[in-house]
Amino acid sequence: MGAVGFLARKMTALHHAHLSHSLTAFLSLSELKITHAHIITSGLSADLFSICRLLASAAISVSAADLRYAETLFDNVDTKTLFMYNTMIRGFSQSDRPLEAIRFYVGMLRARISPDRFTFPFAIRSCAVSDSVGLGRGLHCSCLKLGLDSDVFVVNNSITMYSSFGDMDSARALFEERSTSVDVVSWTALIAGYSDRGDVDSARRFFDRMPERNTVSWNAMIAEYARVGSLEEAMRLFNAMPERDAASWGALVSGCAHCGRCKEALGFFEEMVRTGVRPNEPALVSAISACAQMRALEKGEWIHSLIIQENYEVNVTLGTALLDMYGKCGNIDRAREVFTGMRARNVFAWNTMIAGLALNGCGKQALTLFWKMQLTGLSPNDVTFVALLTSCSHSGLVEEGLRFFHLMTRVYDIRPLEEHYGCVIDMLGRAGLMREAMDFVEGMPVEPHPGLWGALAGACGIHGDVKVGEELGKRLIELEPGHGGRYTLLSNLYATARMWDDVAMVRDLFKQRGKNKVPGNSIVET
């Protein structure tokens, strides 16, 4: 009787007059599958309305969505409708495979089913999130041909799409062409587009012209002013807001952290918590990033305890931020705890943990973690090898480091960047292998940056290799005759070897050329 009552309730909810209510029928995919089995055994498979509602639940509901199952349902229907195609397009546009939506759009056209105003917003969104410029422009042209380009949902998604492509001229032209049909979302999309491009002046002009504003438009302006360092203007807008939400506070925190104003970022975060606002994920990640930049371990631990107390899910993004913070602040044991407790890890999480181990003198453990990463099936990227080479350099693992460099280039076909070359040169220099380092630099397929020669010359000074150091020092002066630090480097090398006549010669040359030493700088938390 319980099973009968359960199925009766599910079928009633599934057939509700409003789709939004129908989408709440199932609390899990298993409930949906049980109901689907009932539909089949009851001979209702031919009832297209029931199948369409079931498909919608599998594709776009919050609690029971499973696009693979939705595809199976879709493929087993002989006569497919416009609603079914639109449902699949919508489902994939919100997934991690957005271009699959375009496959269903093409299938719709091949089935000679004409798209409608519900088709294009989600198809266009798919092009925006996948950065498919040509497809996006083609879809917008199709809207024009079908006379659907004035629909406000199509307009809003098209503005967002062009903005995501960085084509603000097209976004603005579309906005102005449809000025009679735009709404607050249209204005906000344009403002957010200018903000994302760093054009704060254009964003502000449209913000000031808005007939009405929502919280999203306020937040976009606050975030942009904070990001470019105009904290006073960001605060003026923040204080003028009629209503604030977690994203408003998060905009201040994220903007300050992004432009390196870490103390202000943490100050806003602490005030946010004091006022009883539950921080959103961007605010948490940005505050943790600020702690990492400042090496503020105690504040980072406080934020971590807040995450635990408030039962936040430590997903890949939040977990990786915590790994980075603990690694840079020197608490590698807590980093290990976070890493072990993460339910899912991507290549960025593995890279961050490897880099943390390397930074804290756990070189061999970093290499072991890399091989464990291989067993998961994840492919390393260029950042992975920077972390590995750094680890080998700090731990004196020269043979292993050279092996990783060859693995990167020959097995994974990753083109070395300046950072990779610098790591290898630093590794050889730290080990006192000056001639090998020289040969490596001269064998590079790209022109070495003077900074690489400078690092190697500094290593010569540490290891007392005057001959190679002298050669490098003279080469650096030829490359950068206006850089006073190059003369100082060579002079110090001679002084270490007690070659006083040569010290005097370099200093005379320095005076004759009238060069000033390039000043240094230091950032110290006080």
C-alpha cells in the first residue's frame, strides 16, 4: 500500500499543471527511476506528456538531474518534440559539457523542428560558457532570421555572450538597438561585461544611467572598483546600497584580495562575520587567499574553523585555497589533513599539495605524491612540473629533476616555459654544477632571460666558482649595461675571491658609465 501511495503521489506531482512544480516531484534519481519503471510496467510509455515531464526532471531538476539518464530517455522516444529538444539544450547548457547543447540544437534542425524563444537563450549561453565565438554569432544570426531577437531573454543572453567574448562593441550595439525591450538584467549584463574587461569608466556610465538597479548591478560595480584598487569609491557605493547580501560583502573581500590589499580584505571579511552575514564561497576563498599572501596563519586557521563550524562543504575550490594557505604558511600537516579529507580533487588541488610539500622541504614526499596522482588517471600540466622541479631544486635531487624535465617534454609534450628553465638552472646552480648549468642554458631553444644568467652568476658566488662567475658577470654587463646590480654582482664575486684589483676595475667601470644601482624592495608584514 505504501508503494502504491508513493507512486500515486509521484505521478500526481509529475502531471502538475505547472512544470516548476513537476520538477520538485523527485527527491533523488532513484525515485525518478522507480517512477519510470512504473510508467513502463503500466503501459504508459506511449504517453508523451509523462515521458516529457520525466525527461525534464532528469535533465534540469535540482535533486534528480542526471544527463546520462536523460539522454537514454531522449534516445528511446521515437517522436521527439520541440519541448524535448529544448529540455536537453537547457540541461547541457548548465552542465560541464555545454557544447553538447549545440549537438541537440543541430539535431532539432535536422528533424525539421523550428526553434522558438525558449531554445536560443540556453543555446547561446552554451556558446558563452564554452567560448565558442563562431557558433555564438551564428546562433544570434539565426535569432534575427526567425524574428526572435527582440525577446528579452534572448537579448540578455546575447549581451552576456558578446561580453564573455570580450566584444563589448557588439554587446553595447545590441543593447542600444533593443533599448525599448531591455530590463534590469540587460543593464546588469552590460555593466558586468565592462567590469570584467576592466573598463570601470564605461561600467559606471551605464550604472549611473540605470532606471532601476538590483543588487547584482551594485555588486558588479563594487567588485570592479575594489579590484582596480579604488577602495574608497567601492566603499561609497557599498554604503549607498539600499540592500546588501553576502555577494556585496564578498565583492569587497574578493576585489581587495585580487589587487593585493590583503589587510583590507581580511578586515571586510571579519566585519562581514561580525554583522551576522554568512560568507559565500568567493568571500571565503578570497579571505583564505589573503591569509596565504600575508602568511597570516592564525587568521587562516580561524577561517578554517569557521568553515567547519558552519558546515560548509569543502569542495575542490575551497579545499585548494586551504591547501595553498597552509602550504605557504608552513603548516604542512594541516595541509595534509585538508588534502586527505577532500572528496574530490582536480589537477589544481594535486599541484597545490605538491607545491606545498616542496616549499616546506618535503621534496621526496612531493615526488611520491606526483606518482600517486598518476595512478588516479589525472594528467599533469605545466604547473605540476614547476612544483616538481622546485622540489628537486630545494632538496638537491638533481637526477630526479632532470628526469622530470625530460618526462615533461618527451612524454607529456609540454612546452617548457621560462619558469621550468629557471627551476632547472637553479637546481644545477644550488648543486654547484656550474658548467652543466651553462651548457643547459646555451642549449635552450629560446633566448635566455638575463635573470637566468643572474641567478647562475649568484650561484657561482656561493660555490666560489670565480671562472664561470666572471664569464657570466661580464656577459650580464654586456646584456644590461644600465643595470647597476650587474656590476655589483661581479664586484662581489671578485671580492669573495680577494681579487682586489678586479674589484677596483669593476667599480671604476661602474663610475665611468655613471649608472645607478637598481633599488630593491621588500614586502614585510608588520
